[in-house]
Amino acid sequence: MKVFSESDRLLAEKHLKVSIPSDPSEVGELSWASLHAERRKVRDASAALLDRVKKDNREINKDEESAFDMGMKYLDAISEEFDRRSVAGVKEPEADEVHRVSIGSKKTMN
């Protein structure tokens, strides 16, 4: 997945009031519960932005729209991580552990 631009991240922080990592693959490091919490936080922040615009009876401006779009991209990254874990049959992040087996030997090395 593409790295998020600094300008888009700053707009999201300003208008959504949430911190979004520059590398969306960082969601792979979050626990199952943290993924749910992060998704809820971004959804709530995005809805709050749209509510503010509606309350002010105006159209969403360019910066707000960019911030909203950034939130949606981050939600996509979170959804992809949920899907990846579901397919793998795991909930928690997996360690990048390398297992080596010597061919022709009964010895197994971790």
C-alpha cells in the first residue's frame, strides 16, 4: 500500500483530529482490539467532520474533503488488515519469525 503524504496526514490531524501514520502498513502491528478502536476513532472523527459541515449549512471545503478522503484511505488500510488476518485465521499480529530446517539432517533450527 502507498505511503500517505505528510500534507494529507496533517490535514487529517487538523480537521479529523486524529493521528494517521505515514505508512499504512503500520496497522499490521496493532492488536485486534486496537484495530477495532482505531477504526471506531476514525469513523467517529469522519462523521463528526460531516456533522460540523451540515450544522454550519455549507459545502465541505477542499481541505476538509482531503482530510475526509485521508480518513477513508486509512479505514481501507485497517479493513485490509482485518481481511488479511481473517484469511490467515489469526487475530493478533504475527511475529516475523524465520524457521530454518537443514535438509538431510534431523536437526531443526529456529
